[in-house]
Amino acid sequence: MQQAAQATGGAAYADDALPIEDLKEEQGLPFEVKDGMVYLRGSRSRSSGSMAFPEREVCLETGARDMEPFLFGPNATLYSFSTVHVSSSRPVPYTLGYVDFPNGVRVLAHVVAEPSQPLRCDQPVQLRAEGDRWFVVPTQS
Amino acid sequence: MSKVYIAGAAMIPMGKHRHASYSGLAVPAVLNALKSAGIAPKDVQAVVCGHAFGGMLTGQRIVKEVGIGSIPVFNVDNACSGGASALHLAFKDIEAGKHDIVLAIGVDKLTQFGGGTLPLVAEDPEVKQGIVMPAVYAMRARRYLHERDATLEDLAQVSVKARRHGARNPYAQFRGEVTVDEVLQSRPICDPLTLMQCCPTGDGAAAVIMVSEAGRRKLGTPAVRVAASVVHSGQVTAGFRDMLNPEISSDSARDAYEAAGFGPQDLDVVELHDAFTIAELVYYEALGLCPRGESAGFLRAGKSTYGGQVVVNPSGGLLSKGHPVGASGVAQAVEVYWHLTGQAGERQVPGAKRALSHVTGGGIAGLDHGACTVHLYEAA
């Protein structure tokens, strides 16, 4: 950076004027495995406590740029779901669901289930991972 | 009818920000504009976002990132005038008393196209014939050299001035000075325009907080009054068009001066649409900064730089600061705000009291340009 200003203004700028490089190649996987359990990497605001997934730089509630990494999971509740048979984004079929974690964070997840185990709303699910991929599976019916 | 003020402003340094999304570009500008106005995201009552290539819901994609929602958010495309059209819509709502605090954003990301000339709408008959924006301006330049007592060196001097100004602007994409020879010897883009006579491909974002009289009293931060906000569209002709007399720009300026009650002779700062060198010369005349036919002499005499009659493009203009098309109108307003509130640092135009910004753009068959915006400002 050419400028080393104390504050951003017309005469100069500080780091807070620089664009947020949110399209940069992922630095790592969005999840972590600890003791055989899968956890997601989210961000939490130091000032407001607001939480979000995936990781981000700015608080969604106040605009504060004080997000810190934190892990959450592995248990969640399947709020709703759909098996996709026509898609412009990836090979079909696949099943997506919104899952709610106890900390209040909602995540769009792939749901992997046996066809013999029909999914239902409000079903308990748990994070799983295979290689680079993470998803949820039903833990009981 | 309320008066309308800008009470906070910010932008990001322009450049090739390939790793930033539209929201990644605009969020820092939005947050810093809010900060400079001393307000929180929740204080914003409406948002207008100008862009040309952001896609669906660009404004919402930006402001939701800082928690702004449940209020009107509008997106406006008017090619290069998108950002300034956002200012206009915010201006109208505040003037009409609908809101006291409106956030206006301008943003675009041209690196998404990988380089080359700006993509135009393929269904246009002249686009089918191969028109590109630099060719439009190149034909203006050719005609200018034909009709006027002017040379290629005069064209190049526009870039030399732009780069000299931009060298003192930390937000400019190009911060190195250039010589006439370097400009003329850079590679040809559309004869007679060379690379250094064309604005660069780049990415940028800017934001301003526009407020009513009541909003201004509440905030108490330095403010600039928006004295006029004019938008015109082009008027089609299938026949002759004088390429050195862009009626869309001169008519917009005329209406703006009339609304503001002051004229070109009163201006200290002008940020005009110098997308290509020739444009600046043509617009000196269209905006009334000098009499028709005298633009080359106006530049040569130093009347459009520091110490002259009016400082044109202290930011470095589109040629040096950069031109992420939909961002430019708001970025001009940010630059004007800094000058009229004495915050422009080493490029400050001394004692600046009144300013004009001008963006016009869009290549459509039969029109000079698709849209033109002129804003006038006064220190408050």
C-alpha cells in the first residue's frame, strides 16, 4: 500500500478503505474435524456477538469490522429441504436443506440420506465430511 | 422542498481489484462514508445504487453486508452515468421530503471482462458494425483536429495534465506523470487515440450520504449543498450530428446552471467526463468553461489547472483516477465533497466554493450518448 494514513479521508487512506477480497481462492476448508466430529468455521463479531457462516469480515448487524473466527457444530436441525432434479449449477440429483444450529446460525447444506430414510422437517442432523466436502446426515428419524 | 446536502463521503482506491466482489468493492466505501457522516447503518432511510455491470440487486448485495435492510433500495443502470443517476434519484427524494438520510452508491468491476473495450449491447446496429467506445471518441478527435487549430500534442496534453493531477491523489489508479511523447507513442487504440489517451480498465466504488436540511442539522458534520441535479437522455437523429457539439451535455449543463443560479464562471472545481482525451476539450465548451472553438487554447493557457480559471479534474479524472463506469458519478461527488470541505490534502483546490460534476455515457446508435448527468455543488 502506498499510503500509511492514520485515518481514511480525502487526503489519504488507511487499510479500511481497501476492498474486501472476498473472491480470493479459499484459504482453507470451511470446516474442521476434531475428535472425529465435524465443525464449521464461522465468524463472530467482537462487539455485537453476531455470528455468521461462511467466514466474513463485516458484522451483519452493525457493520463493525471486528469479526473473529469461531467453530460451531456438529449438531443442527433440518428446517426444510428439497431434492433438486433440474439445476443450472451442478449435476443432479442432490438434496439441499437449511439447517439451524443451536447458536442461531442457519446454513444451506447438502443433505445425504438413504432413500429408505425419508427426511422430515425439524429432523436432527449432524455435520459430516468426506475429503473436501461437508454435508449433514440425519441422526435419527 | 428541502435543500439537499452531502454530509459524508468515501471511496476505495481505484485499481484492478480482481479478488473483490461487487460488495467487496463497495462495503469499505459505504462504511467509511457512514463513518465520515457520523451515522450507523441503521440510520440510513433509503439506498440508491448506480452500476452498469453489477447484475441483479447489486445494491442489496452490498448493503445487506452491513445490516441495512427493510428500507427502499433501488438499483439504477445508466451506463457511465449510473452512479450520478443514483445521486439524482437520492436528490429528488430528499428534495421532495420523502427521506432525510439517503445512501447513494456507485460501483463497477470492469476486470470481470478481462480487458479490452467496454462491452456494449450486441443488439445495437452500430455495435453490429463494430463500434466501440474509443472509436466514437476517436472520430470526435479526428473531426476536432480537422475543424480546429489543434494538434495531436493538444490531445496528449489532456493526459499529461490528468496524470499530473492524479499523481497527487492517493485514490487514483495511475499515479505516475507522463510526457506528451510517451502519450503519443503509446500503442494505438483507435486512431488518433493512443492507449494513454484512454481511461483504464478498473474496479472501484464510492458512496455518499445525502441528507435534507433536517438531516444536516442532526448530523452536524461538514456538508456540501447539491445546488442542481440534472439528468438528460440523448435525442436521436438519423442524420447529421456535429460531433463537437454534444447537445446532451450542453443542455444538461444549461439546465443545471439555471437551477443553481450560478454559472460556469463561478466554478472553482470541475470533475468532467474525460473518458478519452478529446472528451475533455469538447466538454470545456459544452459546459461553458470557455467559448465554443477555444478549448485547445484554454488548455494550453493553463486555465483548467491549478492557478488557472477553474481546476478541471483535480482527482486526475477518468484518465488517471480510473473509470469503473457506474462508480464514476459518485466518485466525482466524493472528490467534490473533499474539495468543498477542505479535506483534499495536497491536491486541495485552494478556497474552493463551487463545483460541477459531469458524466455522460453509453454508446447507442443515433445518440450522442445515452445519458448525461450534471451536478452543481456549493460549500455549505
